[in-house]
Amino acid sequence: MKFYFSTKHIPQLTHLSLTDRLAAIQTAQRKLTGPEKLLLNVLKLMVVIPIFVFIIQVSTNWLAIVWALLTTLLFPLIIKPVHLGLCVKYISHIHTQGD
């Protein structure tokens, strides 16, 4: 699986406008299989749960708020490339159907 950090970098979508790229991603997301959705949701949980753990620890350790903010910044850096990587194979099907 190849990872993409932006929809601009997906070869099938380079010629489309931003709204068309987002629509194609949304359509591809609906076609994800159960295990792919499960993988994506488990990955999201693995990033979100530590954020809440750090927030709970703020009452005893003020440095935990910094770690919570850093973990929050990691969310799009980890989730978006995996999400786009999973959707790419379905984008090619959408693109060929549209032509």
C-alpha cells in the first residue's frame, strides 16, 4: 500500500479540482471493506486513547498537556495517509466508471 499525504499526490485525481477530489475520496471510502474499516478505526483508537490518558494525567503532571497536544498533532499525520492509501484502489474504479 502506498501512502499519500494529500489528494493532490494521487495520480488518478491530479487533474480534478479539490471538491471533485474530496467527492471521489468520499465515494471510495464508502466502498471500503469491513476489515479495512476495522483497521482504520482501530488505528484511530490507538491515537485517540493516549490523548485522553494524557488529559487525565494533567491534574498530577502538567507536562502531560504537552504530550496530549503532540499526540493530537500526530492524528492527521498517521490517519490521513493510511485512509488515502486504503481508498486509492477504489478511486481507480470510480475514475474509470466516470469516463
